[in-house]
Amino acid sequence: MKTLVIVIHPDIQHSAINRRWIEELNKYPDRYAVHQLYEVYPDEKLNITAEQKLVEQHDKIVFQFPYYWFNCPPLFKKWLDEVMIYGWAYGRQSDFKMSGKRIALAISLGIDEQGYNHSALYKYTVEELTRPFELSFDYVKADYRPFFAYYGMEHNASDEWIEKSVPQYLAFLDTL
């Protein structure tokens, strides 16, 4: 079964790395279904039923996004709030439609990896900063997997550096 990659990037035309990842994923339509939220919903009004059906059709789901202001793009938060609703994703009489689905994050970060630790400027690891996602997906009984992070976009955005990320990202997706 294909891996659903939900891309949440508010300005994909000006992205270097996320746009490149999408280009690569699109070369393998038999392996990956790429779903770009900001492209499908430029008005940010989600079709909840369509999103839920898309999730139901896939056992492996990756949320790909740039990490900035120590969080996800706002449309991802809206997706979580509006798609993973009571009765569908969780609750006493829920169908738990996300139960057992392998879920992971694929994150591009501007800061180098060394910046994310207890003795550095940003004080926390990315593992700690992404715990709300882990908890949310655990809550709906999904099989939350370790994330993929590609660090240093702010200082290393050469074509060579971006190309280096592509096989690493594909290898990550193959491990799900």
C-alpha cells in the first residue's frame, strides 16, 4: 500500500527542500500519494470528510512540513483539530479510524541540529519539542514512529546539501 505524504507548507513555491522532496516523491506514484494541504485548500477551509477518507485509505501517513517558530504551520494544527474529531479518531463510541496506522513527521529545520539541546540556545531537543504530536497520535491509538529531521536549512541551503537529503528522506520512508 502507498504511503500518504501530507505536505503542509504555506509557501511551497519558495521552498527549496520541501519542494525538492515532493518532486522526488512524485517520481514514485506507485509508492507515495502526495497530498499538499495548502494547494488543495488555499482558503484553508478543509473538507473534513475527504480528509478522513484519505486517511482511512492509507496505513502509513507522513506529515511533511517546515518547522518554524518551534511549531508546525497553522494549517497542520487546524487539520489536527478538525479532522481528528471525537467519534471518528477517539472517544468512548469511536471507530478509532487512525488506530494502528503508522504515523511519522518529516521536518525541515532552519537551525543546525546542535542548536537543539539543553545547553544550546534553544534549550530543548526536537524530540521534546514534538512531544505534543506524539501524544496526539498516541491518543488516537496510531502507531507513532520516530520523525525524520533535516537540519540547517538556514545556513546550508546549497543544491548539493538539498540533494543529500533526498536519499535520506526516501530511506526514512522505506522504514515505516
